[in-house]
Amino acid sequence: MDIHETTPTKRSGGRKAMARPYSGYLQRTPPEPERRLTEVGPGTPMGEYFRRFWHPICLSEEIGDVPKNIRILGEDLIVFRDKSGNVGLFQPYCCHRGAHLENAIVSERGLRCCYHGWLFDVDGTVLETPGEPPHSRLKEKVFQGAYPAIEIKGLVHAYMGPSELQPHPPHYDLFDVPGAKFSPFSTPYPNNWLQSHENNVDPVHTVFLHGRITEHFGEPFAVLPHIVWDVSHNGDGLHHLDGRRIDPDTVWIRFVHTLVPGSSFIPSTWELGDAPLYHQRTLYMRFTVPTDDENTNVLGWRVHGEGFPGGHPEQMGPGRTDMEGQVDRADTLSYEEMQLTPDDFQAQATLWGGQTLPFHKSEHLGTTDRGVTLMRKTYQNILDGKVPEAFPKPATEEPDGPKARINYSFDSVVNVKALTDKDADFEMIGKLGKEMADAAIEVAESTDDQAERDQKTKAAIKAVEAAYQAKYQSV
Amino acid sequence: MDIHETTPTKRSGGRKAMARPYSGYLQRTPPEPERRLTEVGPGTPMGEYFRRFWHPICLSEEIGDVPKNIRILGEDLIVFRDKSGNVGLFQPYCCHRGAHLENAIVSERGLRCCYHGWLFDVDGTVLETPGEPPHSRLKEKVFQGAYPAIEIKGLVHAYMGPSELQPHPPHYDLFDVPGAKFSPFSTPYPNNWLQSHENNVDPVHTVFLHGRITEHFGEPFAVLPHIVWDVSHNGDGLHHLDGRRIDPDTVWIRFVHTLVPGSSFIPSTWELGDAPLYHQRTLYMRFTVPTDDENTNVLGWRVHGEGFPGGHPEQMGPGRTDMEGQVDRADTLSYEEMQLTPDDFQAQATLWGGQTLPFHKSEHLGTTDRGVTLMRKTYQNILDGKVPEAFPKPATEEPDGPKARINYSFDSVVNVKALTDKDADFEMIGKLGKEMADAAIEVAESTDDQAERDQKTKAAIKAVEAAYQAKYQSV
Amino acid sequence: MDIHETTPTKRSGGRKAMARPYSGYLQRTPPEPERRLTEVGPGTPMGEYFRRFWHPICLSEEIGDVPKNIRILGEDLIVFRDKSGNVGLFQPYCCHRGAHLENAIVSERGLRCCYHGWLFDVDGTVLETPGEPPHSRLKEKVFQGAYPAIEIKGLVHAYMGPSELQPHPPHYDLFDVPGAKFSPFSTPYPNNWLQSHENNVDPVHTVFLHGRITEHFGEPFAVLPHIVWDVSHNGDGLHHLDGRRIDPDTVWIRFVHTLVPGSSFIPSTWELGDAPLYHQRTLYMRFTVPTDDENTNVLGWRVHGEGFPGGHPEQMGPGRTDMEGQVDRADTLSYEEMQLTPDDFQAQATLWGGQTLPFHKSEHLGTTDRGVTLMRKTYQNILDGKVPEAFPKPATEEPDGPKARINYSFDSVVNVKALTDKDADFEMIGKLGKEMADAAIEVAESTDDQAERDQKTKAAIKAVEAAYQAKYQSV
């Protein structure tokens, strides 16, 4: 008997043949991983798309007296702040002989290499080549590779794309809310960026992982919602509308909006109570920033202060957040303890073995994965050049400064009594949410004045609540 | 002078040219490693051969409340036991989105993924997709990759081959010995499987490594035996017969039988005393199970109880054994202490650098390596399809259940006085052993009744002893 | 818009296009590394050149009761000393079955493998194959791969080249200085050999890294010297002449000579005082020995005793030296403390990321790098076969024993008053140094008697001092 006759290395008959119990022997050969949406290094399609935007790369407080190593979009760089307060982001090897500039000396102006004392300004200009003869013009012809970097509300931002397409640093609508405060944070994950960002359009995992299996969030999160997914503006973002009945009198509508390339605006993750709450806006501004193909950092601001109650914003910082389940517990728990109380590090971070490109061809998606499917299709369209709305304008085309980036995310808790028929109630909640969301979007697009926007949105949502109370009380 | 003229990167003149002192410069280029007998991944010849058999993969006691990662034949899997007592062996990435099932929740029936709550039965069937709509038929079309697994006497066994060729789980002749007890154990090694299994047909290394350099076993093991190697049944196993004179009155005959693909049945490893001992059977049933191409686990049962005296069977467990020199001491000894008292981890586990495929082309074998040469030839014949006896029958061809796997291993200590001439005595011992072994084999093949077998074998061997006492006393 | 249109993966327009601020986006693609001068494995041009020489490989004191693993020129080997005092250097896998000989037993004569007890003499001859039959001739046909090794003044030396070209073990001129003592040391570096050796012809990094940024050496080292670089004898070595005015009355002339393939002879690294010092010779004999392509060991002797005052020679040993900045401080300092006080481990050892072949094509060299450029050109010439002087003679061509290897390195501190014009003074110092160096070379080539050489050189340099005092006092 020829041993090779018993070796079917190909999936004989494909997916149909494997659809039976004890099918392990027929599923041993992994397919090709997904690359187009996931690879982020220089020159890759998604990498070049990410590079069109400014990104937060670390917290201001992480930069001290010495340069800091940092890896962004597969590039190893160093970031520093000179004694005059200017931030620099350099390719790490000195353009003279290649010495690592993490060991360079932070100076009054710029950074001085420790090997032969060359001094660089934050834009890569060589200010001094002290060993060269006085008449030397070498420093005019050589530049250290550098990227523009600035600090915004405690987050260092960088732009790593082509100079001629550089947009203004971002301005978000929430910045203009009176009384809003912004505490920076970062939470690293050991997985590809797309797995982290897909979670933002997957409210079903929230129900199971965060709501029922390990109780990270408040009780209402364990209720399976009515969900509608859609894109905003042809693909500059996606949103999902989740409607839940939390008791016979109360409906919770949650609208979560994400923007390209990897931003998400998340409302609360704790119980909201049953008092009416018409328009609680984003409490977490989160930016998914690829470290490389296998690692991701999610940086952002925790919004707090007047109008943004709850939680523990004072806990935010580098590697720290008050959102449950977002920090690796390996230093505090045993492996088995983590297995018994899984969070994102045991779920999203482990797909296909964790630190690898994901294998979409091995998935079996259901209706609950519609958001993920829509997100992938949207990004494919963007890379195909079909969504001009998804690209930031170069600063040269916006002489008056940047337009604010608008997100619609909100929580609402309204008093609408339950219908007797559960299925009819579920559909009614879906309609209710849609009307509230449409109203919120309309107001958001109509004014830059954030106080006015909040007041008008509350009124509009209250009106929808009243209409539904009238319509369905009598049913 | 052209520097390249002094660079002979090829072995000039081959082995002959290198056969001189200070030949280092001519031996720098390593050859190709051996692959056919050593690679065990899916689709490899030896890997597919191993997959025709059930194998022990871990001890039952190693499976607790959470799934356990395990690597077998180059495949990463997870093993678990649900609360109903059924064991499951899964490919580790959930067939939904790929979350790692080591973090799945062990349930009353089956295993529930922590990401979206899908519930799987031990055969890979999807019992629940809780987020999907009630009418969803997705769970009928999707299966988690799974392999059959059962527990036998405290060892979890798995079958990873083609379903249609699946044999009955194994039954060993020793199971039917009245009063025999079986304590499971495992001892991992950081080397390719073949290096571990070759040790089982290399009684010469036992003399030097375990007998003279580091004294792991009893004193008689340091005596160089008369050795005869042969195959059983055309190649379903190999055995070696070792004859030693341990004092002027006493001869120790040891018969060690291995079975395909990697089983060995070892008698004692301590001093047997000089009282007559006609038929001491196997005390260690050992199964060499490849973890991958560079690592191996040897699992098995320590046989003890009535008729199996000696040693410390209570010491057996995961990573624990009462056989000396089989456990890595890196946590208890310094590197130098291990170098000064070498065991299998400093010998067999280090061939060609340790965790690598072995380089048979760089060996220089002698007469003492005949067992190794015979083992390799036998496995080549098996892979060439020349040894049908070496393949287990599919269960479909054995409707009445499995035939017991028979092993012949035994120790005998008999009183036969030494001949004056040392060489003649050595030859006589060889003949004595052969007659005893032939008698033991004949009885073993003649009956399934293990009590009867033991009694008849003892009588036959006693008769051989008597014949030799008569014949050679008078010389 | 096609995303690919924004992806210039190639350096558009080359170095000119990148010569501007914020040029990071255009510099992301690394070029090919330098291989010809840096790769040292078997069969590589530089590897085969290094193999023409004897090299120190470890200190005698590092060899104890067990074999020691060692990696030289990309080859993993073991070194040992048998109980008769003979040193052996073996390829590490036993020629029988491949067991690692680090676990072999050091014997009265030779080394005994722990697996089957084969005994090897230090030249690789098999003395015993104890398991084989008495008449076996196997041991006559098999040899363990071995290299010649001897001990010289506490350093184990090895020759790893072709046997027929083996030179005599080296003899250095300093060995013949009456009263000179030699303390062995080694200092490993995590970088390619060339980066370490280039430092020896880069007195400018000494000014900045060791003199101004972190003060490793005495104050005068912080003065930028007048430097002249040149080769000796068409390329059997390089030297640089550094002239410094250390006060209005005193000039310090330092002459540093390196020899192929990687030797450097370094005078003091502390303040010399201002008393006249005519001819202070080498205090550090250093030999750059490639471990592999990414790691280097610098071994050598610290010269001390009568005529070689200063420093702390008692500190020398394996991984220890009294020369500042040459030992990795990672076990004693935090990462940030090392960043703030950089030494060679933060400069030379980090080029292009550290453990990698260097990328010469990414450098931008200036006039201060002339020594480095000259060194690379010299080695290219050697590998091109243009410098027969750079190859050691085979012992067969030197029947009377080796000629001593001569190095000219010295420090001189002389009293020559400063000229008023700084530029003129700088030029005068250059001329002064050249006359002194030429005189020292002439004497060194004229006699093997080291006492006579020292006396004549002192006289010659004193005469140059007198001439300059006369000439320039009156200016």
C-alpha cells in the first residue's frame, strides 16, 4: 500500500466535504491570509491609505529626557521633545554613520548624536557637524529622515505620508463642546489592526463576551439588540444602531459611529439607569493605529467633565483605561484565571493564533457579522478609489484651516412601553431607533455650534419619544 | 593571490580526504538532513504513517476546568473534557471568526466559544449559534475541525488519520494480566522522535551513558552484552536480545521488543538480584509520540502490582517517572552539573545541535549501531509499502473488536556457570538467550490467556536453563 | 484616485530628492547591506582571509572541568583542556552519532563522548571506540573535526584555515620588552567586526563620545586633533597620527597603529600629565575576533609593569577591562541611565540597528571619516589580491620560526610653545608629529632589540622636540 494514497493534502471537495463531524483530517491546510486590508508597511495599499492621515502615536507624558523608540505602521522610529518644547519624529539611524538616535542627547534645540556629535533640528536639518572643518558644507546636503509631529491635547500626532498631500492636523466636533475635558490614553493589542477595528461594528460580541460570559459592562449589554448597520457618506465611516428593551417601560437606543481610517466614538459602557437620557454623546474617542502587521495600539481621549458623567476618567493613561476588558492582565492573573474570565485579549486578539495576518477564507460568517462584512467591503471600495469622501483634503486645499470631523455617536434611554408581541416590539424598537438616529444626523450636519447641536438633538429625540408614546400606548 | 583559491567550500575528496587529524577546515559544510523518516507534519510520509494509529496525547489528570493547548505531529490543537465527561480534541480556531478555543468555556455538554457564544459538541458539531436569528440553519452547515479522542487507563488517546481507516482503540496483552496495575506518565524530550525511538534498539548507549559514565541503572547494565537484533513479523516491530554474565554463576538475559510506530516495552532498570527470575515482563509501556519535527513526548504506563515488583511506580505522572535520566534537570541543576552527570538530555537530545532534523549523512556507524540501521531500514520498507503487517486494520475490518497487541519483552536471570574461555562463554550466552527468546515468542503467539502464557513461558525458560546447566556444567 | 499613485516605494530622484526637511517618506526603503568586508562565515572572502591567521578565542582561565561552547567566525565549536594540559578545539557533534561534545567527559588524555564512550585526542584522532569489537578498525578511519589550538600568555589561540598554509603562532615585538607583563582580557560586542575595528581609526568619535558627551577618558581627549591617516607597508596595517595642543607649552602626539586582520595597539586612555614623555608604548594589545556576522569579541593583553605605568591592570579578565566604556552596563544601569551616558554600546554597537550587517550605502561620510574610508579601501585591496604583505607566511616558509609582528603605537608629550596664530599652530603640530612618527618607524624597523629600540626612539623624538623648540621659540 502506497502511503501517499492515504494523504489527501488538499481539501477534497472543498467546504461541503468538510461539513461533517470529526472533519479535522480534511481541514489541516491553512489558506492564504488576507493581505490587502491588513498589511500596513510602507508601499502596501492599506499602509499608504493610513499614511494619508495624522495619527496619535503616543501620549505626551511618555516623552521624557531621552528619545523614545516607537513603531508605527511597520516603521521603527524615535520620538523626542527638545528643551525648547518642539517634538521630533525621526528615522532612528543617524544619517552620518548609522548610530541609533535613541542614544542621542536631547538638546536646547534639537537632538545631538552621541557618536560624533552631529546636531539635528526636529525637521531633520543638520545644525552642526562639529568634527568637520569650519568651512564644511556637508550639513547643507544631508538631512536626517523625519516626519512632521505635533502635540494635541496630550497626544503626540504624526503624519507619515507624502508631503504634498499633508492635511491639517485633525479637529474633532467634540473639541467645541463647552465644558468637555479630554484625558489621553493608549491600550496596545497583540493583533492586526483590522481585528481591533472590526470589533467596533460587532455589537453581538459585546452581548456575549462582555455581557454574558464575562460581565465587563452593565447588565443591559447582555440583551441582544435590534441592529442596523450602514455607511456614512458613501464610506467615510460606518455606524450601527442598536435598540434594546431594558424593562417593560424603557428602551435603550445606542448609535455608534466609526470614521476612516480606524476611529471609533463609543458611548458609555456602564448602566445608564432608567431616567430619560436623550442625547449622551461619545465618552471614548478611540483611534486604531497599526504598530505593524501583527500589533496595534488604540490611543485616544476619554471625554469627561460637564455633560459627560460616569466612569473613572482619572484612571486614563499610557496602557490604562477605565473601559473594562481592554488591558492585558498577564502580569496580574494566571493563565487559567484569564481563560476562565476572557476579555478582548482572549477573543479578538487570538484570531487565527493571535500575532498573524487574519485568515478570512477560513471564516464562516452569519447575519450577526453583517457589520464586519460591510466594513471590509467599504475598505475595499476605498482602496479601489471609489470613495473620494474617505480621503482627507491636503492642507493646500483648505486655506482657512480644517473642517471639524463629525461623529454622531450617542446613547438614549427613553420611556416607550413594551408591545405584547415580542417580535412586534423588537421591530418597533428598530423603527424608533432609526427615527432618533436620522434626527440626530440631520442636526449634526446642520450646525458647528456644539451647544446648539446638543440642545436641538435632545429636542428632536424627545419629540420622537413623545410620538411613539402616543402611538404605541394605545396599542 | 586570489582569496578564493584558498576557499574549498566543498568537501574535497570526500570522506577519505577528511580522515586525518585536524580535519576541521574540510568538514564545515553540513549535508542535507534526513527528512523521510523524521518529518511528521500533515502530508509527510512518516506523518501520514503515524496518523494511521491511535496515540496517547496527554494524561487524563492534565485536563482540568479549562481547555489545554497541545501540539501533536506538528498540529496545534486543544483538548478538553466537558462536564458530562466527554473528551474533545479540536483544531484551535473557532470556525466562526477564528477566536482561540483555549479560552472557550467548558460546558455541561461541549465547549462554548467566548467571542460570540457558539457551542460545539466534542465531535465538532455546532449545537448553538446564539446570536443568529432563531430560524438560522448556519449551524447545520458548519463544523469545528475535530479528531476522535477517548480515555484509556488515565491516558487520553487520539486518532488523527483518515476517518475511513480509523482502527479500534488499542488493546495491549498486558491489560489482560491478572493483578497488573497501570500508572500513566509522560516525559517530553527536545529532539526529533526518531532519536528517542532509536535509543530503544541501542543497548550499547545504555552500557556507557547509563551504566558507566553516569550510573543511572544498576551495576549489571555496565556490562557489554552479547546482542542480537531482528525484526518481528517482517517489520511490525524490532527486538534485541542482550545476554550478560553478571557473576561466575549467573547470566542475565534481557529481551526488549518495540512495535510500530514508536512503542517500546522495557523491563526493569534496576538490579535484579541473583535469585532465578524466569520471566519478568514489561514494567514500562512507552509510546513515542512526535510533538513536531523537533520535539517528542514519550507517554505510557508504568506496569506494577502483583507480578511487577520494584521501583517507585507512585512517582509516575505528567513529566515524572521513576526511570532515571529521563527528565530535564535544568530547573534543579546548574549547566555544569548536568555536563558532569550527563543523561539522555545531554546525549540523545543533543544530536546535531538538538532541536533539528538529524543529519544521518554525517554519522560514522559501527557494529554497535546495527539496531539503529535495522530500524531505519524497516521504516523505509514500511513507507515503501512493503510491510502490510505494519499497518493497523480499520475497525470496519474487525467487527468483533481489536486483536490485542502482543509484546515479548522480558528479563531472565538464570544460573549457568561461566566457561573458562571468555569468548566461548560469550557465544554460549548468545545461544542460551536465543533459545529462551524463541521459546517465549512461541508461547506468546499461542495463547491470549496471559496467566497461562506467563506460566508456560516460565516453564519453557526453566527447561532451557536446565539443559544448559547439564550441557556446560561438565565442560 | 488610485491609492497606488501615492506610493513611491523607490527613492525618487535619489539622494538629491531626499535632501530636504521632513524627508522621511522618501527614505523608507533600505539598500543592500555591505557583505564583502563584513561576512565572516566559512567560504566568504573576509571569512577566509581571517582564517589565514591565528586568533585568540578565549582566556585560559575560562576553561575548567567541562568543555566550553564557543562561536568563532560563524562556526559553533567546543574548546577544552584535557587533564594532561593539552587544549582541543572541536566541531561540536560527535562523529559517531552526533551527540554534543559539550557533555563529553574531560579525560586524562583527550575527551570522551558521553553517549557511547568514544575517546578523542585533541587533534581529533579516535583513541577508543569501547563498544566496538576488539579487532575493529573503525577508529582508524574516522576523525572528529578539530582545529589546532595553543595557549599563549593566558589566551587560547586557534587556527581555522587550510592546514598547508598554517603560519607559526604569532610573536609580538612587545613580548621582547624587558619587564613587560601581559594580563589577558576579553570584551564582547553585539555588532559586526568591522564596526568595532573602524573605531580604531576614528579618533574623532573619541573626542565626542568618549571626551565630550560622556567623559570616559582624560580631558585632553576632548580636544579635536590634527589627524593624518596612512597605511603601513602597502596595507598590512593602518595608522593615524593625532596631534593636540593641551596647554600653551605642551603638545601631545599620539600614534595609533593597527595591523591586519583586526589588531589594534592602543596607548593610554587617561591623562598623561605635562611632564615630558617621549615614548610611552602600547598599553592595550587588542584583537578583534568575529564571533559571527553580528557579534564580535575583542580579546587581548593589557601591557603593564615597568615602563608601562597607569590604569588598573589587575581589573582585566573575561568580560572585564580597565578601559572605560567597553563593557555592556545593562546589568547595572537602567536603559535610560545608559541613554544619558552613552558609550560604545550605545554608539558603535547600534549602527543600523545593532546586530545586523552594516549599510554603508546609507552613510554620509565627511573628512573626519577618512580613516574609515582608507580602512575599507585597504581591505578591498587585500581581498582583490593586491597586498601580499597582508598575508602571514606559512610555517613551512619560515623554518627558523616567526618574525615578530611590529607595531609603532606611542604617546609623546613634549614642550613646544604655542604659536600666536591658531591655524599656524595646528599645522605646526601636524608637522611635529610627522617627524616624530617617521623617526619612531625608522628605529622600529632597524632593530629587534626592544630595549635598544626604546632608547633610540626616545633620543630621536627628544631631538625633534629640541629642533622645534629652537625653531618656533623665536617666532
